[in-house]
Amino acid sequence: MKNYFSSDFRLGVLGGGQLGRMLLTETQKLDIYTVILDGNSNAPCAQICNEFHQGDLLDFDTVYNFGKQVDLLTIEIENVNIDALDKLEEEGLTIFPKPKNLRTIQNKALQKVFYHEQGIPTADFTRFALKEDLEKAVLENTVSTPFVWKSARFGYDGNGVKIVKSIDDLQNLPSGECIAEKLIPFKNELAVIVARNKAGEIKTYPVVEMEFHPEANQVEYVICPARIDETVANKARKIALDVADAFDFVGLLAVEMFQTEDDTILVNEVAPRTHNSGHYSIEASYTSQFEQHVRSILNLPLGNTDSKVAGIMVNLVGAEGHTGDVIYKNIEEVLKIEGVTPHLYGKKHTKPFRKMGHVTIVNTDVNKAREIAQQVKETIKVIAK
Amino acid sequence: MKNYFSSDFRLGVLGGGQLGRMLLTETQKLDIYTVILDGNSNAPCAQICNEFHQGDLLDFDTVYNFGKQVDLLTIEIENVNIDALDKLEEEGLTIFPKPKNLRTIQNKALQKVFYHEQGIPTADFTRFALKEDLEKAVLENTVSTPFVWKSARFGYDGNGVKIVKSIDDLQNLPSGECIAEKLIPFKNELAVIVARNKAGEIKTYPVVEMEFHPEANQVEYVICPARIDETVANKARKIALDVADAFDFVGLLAVEMFQTEDDTILVNEVAPRTHNSGHYSIEASYTSQFEQHVRSILNLPLGNTDSKVAGIMVNLVGAEGHTGDVIYKNIEEVLKIEGVTPHLYGKKHTKPFRKMGHVTIVNTDVNKAREIAQQVKETIKVIAK
């Protein structure tokens, strides 16, 4: 085995945001020398990695030259220059997740086509090279409202997704490649994180439930374990495994799914990396998703994905009407509550809805944890000075 | 409340070893800007803190000048220049633990006198300004063998402590201030970590047991919870609280104790900081000792000290006969076992008995954890390349 620990081995990471920052906790624990590339010199990882490089993740030369300086390359964000990764891989660099998987996943239209080809259950959809083609299809009634418009590229956190009730809703959306997806009435949005190493060892984390705000279309709580029937949970874990198998994936794959009214499980989309829906694992699981990511890409044995206790995550996003130097109002109040751990991502500047951190609530009883989570959400506020 | 998070607040830490490194995980999590002073430019913290200063921790000017650049000062090692801390405190800097506590604890003779004055149960002892005075006392039979010689200054990890069976055993020991302590036959060595903040909130972690190697006089396993009677455990927690009260302590205080044959609890010594006996808490406790240290010195509410699961720690020390660039032999074998987490301290060079890292084993069953701990200890080896 290659000696990764306290050695001259260099792990490269594309992206230096909060996911990278939480990954660094694990590379520090295992003393793996970590080199990070990010466009922002104040990125959350900048000060605390072993070596920070500033540069554009979408620029071929920047990514290629960065890759030449590391022994193994991974990502914490999927929007990176894949052509550079292909060339690096051709030249012998180990890259996990694999560039070909990233290419498929980076484009939501390709991702949907992939599910269709592989027999993975997913909502029906039609693919359009341009938004104008979709508009034409709506006018000609080959696509009927309501449907879900999804931009093929660069969507994240609800950006690039819109429920279209009439053709007017398309007006202010960006042009470019997109899909029109059948609107699925679902009773739960679930997620399963799958870890797989090069040797083929594969494990799933428990199914988590994303609880949405009843009015705003925003995930409020990620709850582990999901409060669902065991049969449904097993079905969701099985489908997540199928997706990872279909990709022949190495690394961490977060599979987001809908549980429909009749308990059908449909894959919504995947993320080829550590994921917001797995943050609870830092406190609640035997192996956090970040440690598992390290284990999987280095072809180490995977850790136990079971939970020690129930875990709930609440995102800390910038409050509306607040832009400027951040203050975590009432953080000391939430620290008074047992089993509550804030994670702040190292961003000095807040603006409305910016992801600034998260809070994990652990408890032996998931319902008690859910009550505390609500209390936390109602107490702590991300405001400007 | 002062705003410590994602702000311009500067936390200073004297010492940049492994305890500082594990503290950084927590200051990163809470985005507290952390500035570290250590004599070694390759100290475990050097690359991953926000700001690293190289300098001698025992030099007045170095410590004083460092203190002038931070908003609150703490330590991860107690052997620092206390005169500089006194001056900084006089000039208004907040320092936790308090310099006066560090002065008492830094000198084992003063520490013992303090217990005596405060009515804290501890083994009987006699104090000597010089080793030669002790030799004279032995010759004159005012001190009788066997006894335990302890150097007043700079002892750590078994250095500065020796069981003296005859006067010849004193020969190769350093001169200087020392104590002769009554040799106590004990059945267990226990430890309790107490956390206290400025507001006076105080909590104890569960009692842990230090299991020694049957032949070598070396702690092999730290076991939480200690496999002892609850009455004895409560007595130990009570005495640890008494010690913290007596010191009017702020921060983390690790209290090491003997459980004698008749279940008397005697205080052996204390450490005014996070401690090897609390490393299990990272994986096993609701609040790790390192997060608790941050909470206590910043006068934040203290976290829950209960355990989620049983935890055992095995130290990773350099194997005999191995000096050079480190290799963690069979680390992949121990990663195969569920509930096993290695922590490597970022030291590139191993030598016999150097503390290079530790491994935590967690399990719902402490006896099962103990079995796995033995398996881990027999498998992983810290050798040179």
C-alpha cells in the first residue's frame, strides 16, 4: 500500500469551500498533506490547509497545472474543468471520483439520460438544447404544464430549478440546455450517501429525510434516521447502491430521491461528493462522511456507517435583510442546549440565504432531537453587524 | 458577549503540539482565529493554525510579546514562562487557566503543598530543595525506602518520577528541588477531567481508568467508563470537583488519582489543560474535551460531558529500535475494524517511545471495546521507513 500518512504524499482537492474545510479535519487527523485549489483567496480552506493555490476551477490550464503537482486528485465541488481531468487521468494521475462520472453528473440532462439508459427509476423528462426549444414545445403542447424546468449546467441549492405552471414562468430563466421533468407529487424527499472504494467495497449510510419548510421551498431539517417505514428505507438504500454500481463509482455519492404517494422511490439527482445531507454524520455516525471520503478515494477499508445516536442538521443561512460582517446571534443560547454543535464555515460576510454554517443536534431519541432542532432554528440568527 | 466567531477576535495558544492540533479542529469548527506560539517550526500546529509564531515558551520576552498580540491567551502545555503571564494579566489580558494556577501546578512540590493546605487527599510526602538533602534524609532514616522520588519541575510522561528502593536508585537522578512521596499500593489509576468556565459553571467527565501494562510501567489503555464501582466513581468525581474548586480553576483540569486497595481515592497530580486521558472524548462524548476547553476559556455554556458510547484510547508510541521517517505499519488492518479511529499527530520522525498518535476504539459495550483495543495494539506498529 502507498504510504499516505505523515509522508510526502500530496492529496489535491479542487475546491476550498465548507466541504473542503470539513474534509481538512479528517486529513489533519490522519496527517495527510493536503493541497487545495480555489478561485477565492479567502475560501474557507485557505488558511488551514497545508498548501493553498488560488486559481479558476473551470480553467483548463489552471486545473491541469494543479493536477501535475499532486499524487491523487479529488473534488469538493463538481463544477470543475473536466477536460483537464481527462488529460491528467490519461497521463496517469489517479482521480476520484472519476472524470467520466463527473462529466455525466455535471450536466443534469446527461445525468437523466444515464438513469434512463441504466434502468434507474427517475421522473420522466424531455431534453432540450435551448430554453427556446422548450418554449416551442410548450406552445405546441408536446410538453404540458405544470412541469419542472432544470438547467443542465451549474445548478445548485435550488438555483437552476423551477416549477413551471405556465409558459410565462419560463420568461426570466436563463437560456441554454435544459430539461422539462414531470412534476412528481412526493411525500418525502430522501437521501442516501453511498461510499465505494477502488477495491469495490461499498457501504450506504442510513436513509435521511429532508424536511421542507411548509411554505418556503427550502430544506429546513435533515433528519437521520428518516422517519419512514423500514421497507421503504431498504428500497431507497438498494436504489442508491444501484446508482453507484451503474456509475462504477469510487468516492462518495449522495443520492437524492423522492418517495411518492404510493411509496415509489425515484432518483432526483446525485452529488459526486460529500453532501449537506451527510453533515449530521460528524457527530452522529461511527464514521463521518468526510473521513469516509478520504477512506474511499485512498482505497482504504471503509468505516462503519451506522449511527451512535440520532442526528438532525439545521442549515445556518444568512437572514433576509442582512448583508455585511456576520454575527451569529444567540449562539450562546443554543450552546446551552445539550447535544448541540454549531459548525461555522469561516465566511466573514453574510448575505441573504448564503450558507454560513450548520448546527447538528444529536440525541438518543430522534423525536426529541427534532424538537430541539426547531428550538435551535428559532433561536440562532445569522445577521450582519 | 464578545463576538468570538468569524470575527477579528484572536485566540492565543502557548504550545503547538498534538493537544494544540486537536484544539484547532474545534477552533476551525467555530471559526475562531487562532494564533500559536511554539519553539519548533515543524510543530504539529504550525501549518494548520491561522497564524504561527516560532519562539521559546520559557522566554519572558517571547511570551510577553506574543501575549500582546492576542485578545485571550490559553495554553496547551504548562511549561511556559509564568512571569510573562503575570505581567500580561496585570496589564489586563485575560488568561485561562490563570497564571497563579499554572505556577502552583508547574511545580510538583508546590502542587503537593497546595493539596495538603486545601485538605485534598493525597499521598504523604516530604519536600526537599535539593536532591542532596533527600539523600541526607535517607541516610539519616528520616525518609525510609521505598518511596517515590518526583522532580518538582518539568516532569512529563513518566520522566521526573522514580520509585526509589535504595539510596543507590537516587544516583543518576537530576539534582534540584524534589519530593519524596509515600509509595501507595493502588489497584487502579483513575482520572477525571473537570471543566469550569468563568461564570462558575462546572462539569466533570466520567471517570476513566488507566490500564497499565503488567510489566512495563506504561499506560496501555485509557478506558471510559472505568470498570469500577459507582460509589468509587462518584467519590472520584467529587474529589476532582473539590480540586477544581480549591484552585478556583477556569479551563480544563485533568485530575489523576489512585484508587487504593481499600478504595480510598488519593490525588496523584493534575494537568491544567486537555489531557491524554480525555482523547477518547473526541469520538465517544457528546462534547469533546477540546471543544469543552474552548467553551470554558471563552466563558461559553459548557457542553454535555456524557458519552454516546464507550471509548478506549491506545497511545501510538514509536517502537523500540526504530528512529527515522515514520511508517504506521498495518494501519489499513486496524481501519478494517469497526469503530476504530487513528489520530496521527503530524510528526514525521519517530523514535522509541515518542508519542506519535493515538487510536480510539468506540463500541456500545466497553468489554467488546477493550478486546478490540488489544487487537489494535497488537496490530499497528510505529516504525521507521
